[in-house]
Amino acid sequence: MTTPEIAFIGAGNMASSIVGGLVAAGHDAKLIRAADPFTDSLRRLGEVAPVVTCTSNTEAVNGADVVILAVKPQVIASVCSDISTALGNSGALVISIAAGITINSMQTWLGTETPIVRCMPNTPALLGCGASGLYANADVSAQQREWAAQILSAVGIIEWVPEEHDLDAVTALSGSGPAYFFLFMEAMIDAAVAQGLSRETATRLALQTGMGAARMGLENDVDLAELRRRVTSPGGTTEAAISSFEAAGVRELISNAMAAAADRADAMAREMG
């Protein structure tokens, strides 16, 4: 596969994570450049890998095969307008990790035939164990899809979705999902402390249990429901807890929460578009 020249607009945590993953996977740091108005961000990125840095967006994108928009959704319109002339008719792939910004909006700012991949990553990408949903518009070539997959796979798993609106569900599931697990573990820890454990002990046990359960799900071909049944002995402690969850309507609660997240993602797209 041809190694693309990659330009990052924005040098924050997510950009640093992707750069680190790419370089660790063998991508030549000399083929990566980044622009950011904050020199401290560029300095920190330079500590991750010896990439080319600058404060000019247009300088960064000039000649790039792939441009990654790693900026806040609130500034993406101005960033796109800033680089549109530099991109011109280059055919460079644009990858956006800005939540809530639709391809239609970006094409208005960049040009109607710009190949664009929207990506919804999540914060565990900072540790190389992220989960990202990707959607490509019709202008993205097969080679560019491979590039997008290669780049985002450097920080975790990827899943392509067939429709752009599916990214709202991805946002509700994996984009916001880490916070759900944090909340659940917070509640478990508080309950264990109330039952007599020290907070330190409860925290260590809860975090290890969460990690262990996730690994069991990932490393087994067994359905999650079956894994749950295997832990739930009839008449035992786990069955008592699961029955309490079910009686409280935990499935409906989760469904409603994820619907709220997806609805908000859709609303944000309209507000910022």
C-alpha cells in the first residue's frame, strides 16, 4: 500500500494519539505534519514523534494525501474555509473526527466533490484501545478507504457504517459509552464502600472486574448473554443482583439513555451545520 502524506489540523490529545499509533505501526514520521495555533500543543506532539509542525493550516495541507481535521466542532467551519483554497482540486482525502459536523456541511465549506470520511472515535483511543465508527462519502476511492482504515486502526478497532446517520448510534454507543461504564463503576464502588470496603480496595476490584469482563467478551466466541448466564448460578448472589436490575427496568433505562445521546448528536449536527 502506498504510504500517504498526512496533515493534521489540530495537535491535541487525539491527534497525538493517532500520530503515536501510526509511528509505532511503522509510518514514517517525516510523512506526517501538523498545524496548530498553539505552540505548546505542537511541542507536545513533537515529543510523541518527530513530525513536521507549523502554525499555518494552509502550509500543513499543501501536498498532503490525507488531511485529518482534529479540531473542536465549533471551529471546523472556519478551518475548512481556511484550507479550501489550499486543497483546491487536489483530491486529498479529508478525515473529520469532529462530532456533529455532517459531510454536507463540510462539502459546503470545502467543495462539493471533496472525498470525506467522518469518524466517531472515543477517548480510549488515547490508550490505543479505541473504537471508531467510520462513514465515507461517494467521492472516497478504495485506496482512500484503505488509508482511513489504516490511520484509525492505529488507535483501536474500526467499523464502517453504511449510512451517515448511523454515526449518531455510534456516538450513543461507543462515543459516549466510556462515560456509561465509568458511571456504573462509580456506583458499584460507592455501594461496596457502603457495605464496608475501603474506597481504595473497592476501586481496584471494580476496575479490574470491568477490564476482565471486557476481555472475556472480546476473547471468547461465546455470546455475551451466555457469558452472563455462566456467571449467574440459580439461586445465587449474581442471580439476586441481576433480578434486581431487571425488575428496576435497567434495559429500558439504557435504551432511553442511548436514544437521548443519539437525538442530541442529530440536534448538534443541525445546530452546527
